[in-house]
Amino acid sequence: MSRFGMLIQARPVMSLVFGGGSRAPHLWPANMRIRAAMGSFLAINKNSPEKHYSTSGDEKKGDSKRFKIYTRTGDKGNSMLFSGERRPKDDIVFEALGANDELTSAIGVAREYVLDISEKHNGEGDVGNLCAVLEDIQCALQEVSSCIATPRSTASDKRVEKTRFDGTKAALLEEWIDEMDQSLPPLTAFILPSGGKAASHLHVARTICRRAERRIVPLMRSEDVEMEAYVYINRLSDFLFAAARFVAVKEGKRTVAYKAGRGKIALRF
């Protein structure tokens, strides 16, 4: 087993337990995923208008209710944060949440392509390990969303404490980056997004990650989001770049290098 595989087996478990319903959490509406990740509905008030968003599996049989896909509470162009305040949907907090949601969706697509490669090898090997890593990253991004959705300047101390982001997760990304990089040839030129479908989709996720990072910067500047969450997103784009190269090599696909002076080819049909 490679050291990369050993790192995967030793990785911290970043998972959430959901109950009451067969729909997979990654298919829930964005606001539901944020709330579920925060665990805010485990002890929800029975008189709350949002009580149908139950994530607890402790209800007696027959008492649990299916959550609704729509709530109508955002029909006037605003929505509620975990801090309890309502803000316009074009607020910088929701811009950051939206970019982070796009990021985890893009990683989900990339992971499916990586999974296709892994299945050709019966799920064994470093590519299979990468699938597990990408799933862990998606779970960590839910926690980043929890942090973003709880602005430190307005949220209660209790909710801030509930949504603190674990700064050690960025260090784990660095370990994975270093391990993958050791198995790759040195970079001698700028590369273009290429190297097969899995690698190319990881590059797409990387660019979305950079946008998510830009959306979080204003919140970090105003101290509304923890530095640890921002650092994780910053490091994640580096991970996705390394992962794209790693998958291309493992799949035996050619990565296209940048060549100066290109873009002047005359096509004849």
C-alpha cells in the first residue's frame, strides 16, 4: 500500500448522521444542507415554523415529518442565517455560501469521474483512495458553510462555538498534496486544464474554489468568518490542482502544456 493510501485510512472521519427520510443529504436544497451540517435542528423548538426540517432520528415512529422542498419564506428575496437574522439573498454572506455550494457540487461531479476510473480497478489503489478523500472534502465544505452562515459579528457565542472550523483540516490537505506530488513528474511548464474527464473536472472545481475564496475574503476582512475556514479553501484549490495532475497520470492521459505563440491557427473547413 502506498503512503497515500495509508494517509487515507488514517484520515479523520468527517461525516454527519441524518435521520427521517431516504433522500441523500447531497440532494437536499442548499439551505437544508447548511442547516443539517450545523446540526441546528437536533433540538428545534416545536413551535418553530421550520420544524418540518427534522434531522434527528430519535422521533417516535409516525411522529416524524417529511421536510418540504419549498418553504416560501424566501419569496421576498431574503433568507435566514444560522445567526437568526434575515438578509437579502444577494448579501455577501449568501454570495459566499452560493460559491461554496457550487464548489462542492463541482467536486461531486469530478468525484463521479474519478469513481469511474477506480471501478476499472475494482475500487482498489490510489485512485480509489482519492474518491474517499473527495467525499471527506465535501463534508468539510459543509462545515465551511456552517461557519459562513454564522457571521461572528452578529451570532451568539453559543452558535459561534457550534460552528467553529477545525483548522487541522488544512494541514491534512497539505499532507495529501505532498503525497500526490511525490508521485508526479516535476512541473516544467504551465499546464492547461486537460488530462481526461476526471482531471478536467477537477480543474473546473479548482477555478470555482478560487471564486469561493474571493467571496470569503470580505467576510474574513470584517472578521465575520474564521481564518481557519478561509485557509482551508485557499489550500483546497492547491489540492485540486495536484489531484487533477495525479488522476491524469494514473489514468494514463496526456496533460497539455501551454505553448507561447499559440492561438493563431487558421482553420480550413
